[in-house]
Amino acid sequence: MDTPMIELTDVTKAFGSTKALDGVSLTVPHGTVLGLLGHNGAGKTTLVGILSTLALPTSGQARVAGVDVVRHPEEVRRRIGLTGQYAAVDETLSGHANLLLIARLLGATRAQAASRAEELLELFSLTDAAHRAVKNYSGGMRRRLDLAASLVGDPDVIFLDEPTTGLDPTARRALWDVVQRLVREGTTVLLTTQYLEEADVLADSITVLSAGRVVASGTAEELKNRIGHRSVSVTVRGADDRELAAAALRRAGLSPAHEDDGLVLTMPVRDSTAVAQVVRATDEAGVDLAGLAFCEPSLDDVYMALNHSDGR
């Protein structure tokens, strides 16, 4: 499909004199995941609200699956699913009853609703708990049910607004597996998250918001290459070796540094070929290394650099 599934052009949202979004433009192709990063108050939830027709933009244009969110909100709502930061299911009903109710509200017959509920309960590994009241579900089970609820209408686009907040690592990874499966089947996802590892794992592309503006965008690798810093760290066996190694590395054109009396020397490098340079320099100096590591930049590095440059 050539038509972008999500498209914003110069979207602004103002609350009085405060701009929650300030000229935001982005595009999400079919069957991909856009990771939307930003601190609290950056504008992530406001952006999701506009795309899901829960809020109107002050200016600019937003389309979902080629449909204008302001002119045709009903059509947009038929094409999307939304999972917010908190589970929106009825805790007094069972998982099966929640999905059945939503399917019926969307116009499915009893037979169609039952079939769809069973299909989703199986997809999210909730079949054994299908007829148990949701108030007795674990946090991870509730989030899985909430995501299942957003899929009852078989949407083209899903908005996941910090869907794994508060989940333990096992439950978080289980939800990642489901999202990856949905994308493989052609669903388009916009994911807001404060877990940088989550964006690194799931997102095909990443947009970073700050104070309502896009401050960076690209793939995780592109952002790391643009902002992050590679380094090599060597661990020596004693203070004498540390001084020998530091002198040898400086002669080789590197800039090693260490903290206080530590035995780890770290130096910025351009790429992994510098590892050979480090090994050769320390070997020629007769230093027996206890350890060596090449460190790629991470999204954490990117995020910290962007926040620092923004004065935060």
C-alpha cells in the first residue's frame, strides 16, 4: 500500500496560550511501527488524542488510513484501535464477556462476537482465564486483554499509548511478542513509550518530541549514529598497568580516561576497527588486559543527548 497509514502535516494543538503540539509532521507507512518518544508533557498523548479523534487539532492536517480525522471522524474510528495508559476493560466482567460486549457494540452478531472473542483470547494466551472476572487478573493479563479489546474491530491502525507502563519485564516482553505478530500480519502501530529498550525492539522508525515539537526522527540506528558515541573500554590488573596502558593508548592517538583509581580505561572511537588498534597498543606496551569491551551507542545515549541539548 502506497498511502501512508498515519500522516500529520504541520499539526498544532493549543490550550489557550500553551502549545501542546507545535507544527508536528510525520508519516507512518503501512505495516510498520512508529515509536514516539518524549518526556512527560512532550505532547505524545495529545498527538494520539488527535489521531484517534478524541481531540481536534488547532491547525494542520491529520489523516489515518487516508481519511481526514476532522472531516470524517466516524470513518477513522472504524479503522483504528486504541490502548491507553490504563486498562479500560470492565473489571466486574470476565475477559470473554468484555470482548463479547465490545463486538456486539460494534455490530457483530452473537455468533460473530463469540467467535471473535475466542480468537482474541487464544491470541493473547487468555483462554484459561476467559471466564474469570477481570478484577482477578494480573497486571500483565489486564494489559493483554486491553490490547485484545482494541483489536475486536480488526483495525488497520493501532495506537498504543505507553501500553507496558507498570508491567514486569516478563509481561512486557509477552506484549512485545503480540505487537510484533500483529505487525507481521499487516497492522500499523503508533507506539508511545518511555522505555527506550521497547522502542529499540519494536519500532521501525522513531520520532522524538520535546515541548510539542519534533526534535529528531529516523531509525534507531540512524539516531544512534547521529547522536550516540562509540567507545572501547579496557580493564587492567593494577595501577602500574593502567599507567602503561594509558600512555600506550595516547601514543596510538586515542584519548583514554578513567575514574579516580579505577582499573577501567575508556576512550571514544569512530567504529569497531579501533578494537584492533587498542589491542595492538596495549600488547606492544606489555600490558596484560583483564577485559575489553566495545560499546555501541544506545537510545538512552540519544535521548539524554537530545534532552541535554534542549536544556532539560
